Amino acid sequence: MRLCYNAQEEIFDTVYNQVKQLKDAGLNAAKNFLPPCAIRYKEGLRPVCPEGERFCGVKVWKLDFEDYNRII
């Protein structure tokens, strides 16, 4: 939930940087740290976004981690 574009800004930024550091360090398991929509998309669950009416409007599940660009 912390990588969801609807997460509190400070929390999103902190977790994003932590996951980036893990990926940069070569930790293979870091590829599993994803926002809920990306996890649901990989599992084939619908709706992809669990936020319902609070959908952020960005199909984050189609982005690579490096392409996340959350604008507030």
C-alpha cells in the first residue's frame, strides 16, 4: 500500500527510495515490492486498482518501477 500513488507523500517517497536502494543493491526479492494495483494486475485480479472511486488516474501497473513519477 505504501507505493500506491494515493499514499501519503512522505510515506510513498520513503518507501520508493528504500525499494530503489534494494534494487540497486541487487536484491532479487525487491522486484516484488510493488503498489497494490501492480500486484493485482500480475495475479489477474479485477478491478486492478483496489481504491475504487479513489483511483489515481494513472495505470501504474503498466509502468516500470523506474518510471514511477508521482505528481502531487
